[in-house]
Amino acid sequence: METSHVQALQQKHEGLDRLLRDEMNRPAPDSARIQALKKQKLALKEEIALH
């Protein structure tokens, strides 16, 4: 069960990475959205590291 939880977290992390890349490649990136995505991504990375 622990492994599937970590895999789910990794998938969410990858999804946030894609959203972040997409936002940064827009003609006028939303800096608030970028900051929020980075925070979410970091929180997931920290949670993954705990497992």
C-alpha cells in the first residue's frame, strides 16, 4: 500500500511539473500561478521523501 501511495504522489508531482512547464511557456505567464504550483510541487516532493 505504501508503494502505491508514493506512486500516486509521484504522478501528482509529474502532473504539477507539466502544468508548471505549460504556464511558463505561455506568452504571459501568471507569476502567482507559477508560485502556487511550485509550492505544491515542493510539498509533494517533501512528502515523497518521508516515505
